Amino acid sequence: MKRYKIGVIGATGMVGQRFVTLVDNHPWFELTSVAASSRSAGKTYEEAVENRWMMPMPMPQAAKNLVLKDATSDAGTMADTVDFVFSAVDMKKDEIKALEETYAKAECPVVSNNSAHRWTPDVPMIIPEINPEHADVIVLQRKRLGTSRGFITAKSNCSIQSYVPALHPFKDNVNRALVCTYQAISGASKTFETWPEMIENVIPYIGGEEEKSEQEPLKIWGKVADGVIIPTTSPDITAQCVRVAALDGHLAAVYVSFDKKPDIKEIKAVWQGYKGMAQTLKLPSAPKQFLHYFEEEDRPQTKLDCMLENGMAISLGRLRPDTQYDYKFIGLSHNTLRGAAGGAVLTAELLCSQGYI
């Protein structure tokens, strides 16, 4: 593969920092440009972020001396100097939509971690192991934008990574699911130092999260037709989303019913053997095994298992019959890796391998 020059807009925030660490020593990607708000523009990355570095590893040397651009006013310059950008900006939704379209219309592909464009009909929301075919809509999006290279693709919500991959192999047979997610504080870009009131605490509400958890899977399982992605209308999903005192890892308690009930051995075998395009192409960030099932009664656990396969695998366990649904099980994903920056990096790898970038 060629070496791609990449930029990160919104580079100083938690997800932006995660992007900076993930592309350090990446075999395909080289970080050459960073941007943030006007407050940080003109500073080196180290100067802007040093006192609020939130990653568990040191700041990469290659990033320290990069001079931050203004993500908005320097968009044209940024677009001209990179092959594509990762977007992790913290702005109002309408401002994000406009900014990402500015980059795309400047012929710079945008791989976005933001929710702003997830429901734009011709913007794919890709999980590489599940719906890589949705990249087909990029050709049609480019026609709308009037671009030859530029486009936008969005990463799905972090919470759905913990259960949608497990349901996906059976999606045409699933008729309803109930999901309760228990979500780590890094999903709110917080640590226990910056959010001490979360210590020993549970908050039974995360704004907008339940709607995303119920609706986004329907677009992911939809079809490309007439230049847009048409969401499916089933299965029916209902969700409750709770913030818990964990640093990383979103855990889901899932209840599911099928049109034709498979047996437990069949479900486990399908999970164990499932491979997606990311595994077939052996993309650099792809886990070797996408879905891991734990037979132990007390697994998966957030602290023990969310970093499985560098935080890019999905952990499953406790599959058993239920009295109201056919089965219930536990799912777990790393919310800032598989669920955020890592998932976006994997999507970018897929798009590069397919020639879209």
C-alpha cells in the first residue's frame, strides 16, 4: 500500500488524541497535519495538549511539533496537504455538517467520528465487518457534492458496537431485541479526574443515546438504492443506556427473539466462525477474530476484556434461554477504539483498499 498523508481535525480532544496515537507507526498512514479550534491554532500539538493529555500511553514524538491549524478557517490549506482527514471536532451539529462538507468539497475525503452526518441519506455509516457494501453510495454522494475525490463517511455510535455485531449474522431472522447498555465515562470524553462525581456512581440517562441505539442499526442493515441508503424496518429494537463508573468499555445486556429460533450451539458456532471483509483483506487494524465468546459465567468483564485484540474485537458471553425472549447474552466493546477512533481507522483502511481514497 502507498503511504497516505492524513490529518486530524479536532485533534486536541479525547477522540482526536486517540486518532493521533493510532496512526503513530501505522503501516499505511502518516500523520502530517492537525487542526482544532482557533484557541489552539498556531501552537504546537504538545503546547496545546500537554496538560490535558488523556491517553494511557505517552504523546507520540511525531505529533509533538506539528503546528495546529484552525479547523475552520484553514480548511482549504488542510485539505490541500493531506490525502484525507479524520474528523473528531466538538461543535454544534449543523456546524459539523457544514465543516465536513467544506472539506469534502475541497476534494478531501472525510472519515468522521461525529454523529452529524449519520442520517444524511447518501453518507455511509460503515462497520467494515458488517456493511462494507455501503461504500457503493460514495460515487453517488460525489455527484451530489460535485467532487471527484471528496466525500464523507461516518462511523456509527459507540454503544451499538457491543451488540449489533452479535446480531448481524442472524439479522434476517431476528424480529425483536431489547438492549440495556452500561457505558464508560470515556464515551463522554471524561476521565475520573475530570468527572469525579462519577466515582461510585451510576447515571440512568445519556442524552440521545437510546434513540441512536435503536435507529442506527436499521441504517447499517439497510440497502443502497436510488442513490441513497434505505434503512430496513426490522428488527424492532428498544434500548436503555446508562452511564457507569468504568473508564473504558461499553457493555450490553441483550435480549433477542427470532422468527425461527436457532439452538445455542448454532449461535455460538456462527459467532466463532464469523469473518467480515476486514478479516478477509487482513486490514492492519482488524482483529483476527471479530467475535469472541467466553464460556465463563462471569465474562466478559469491562476491565478484563475490552482491550481484546487491541480493543478491536467484540467480546460475548452468558448466552442462555430467557423467559420473555428466546435468548439473552452479554456483549462488550471498547468504546474509544472499536467504537470510535479505532473503528474509523479501520474504515479508512477499508476505503483505501477499495480505492475510494
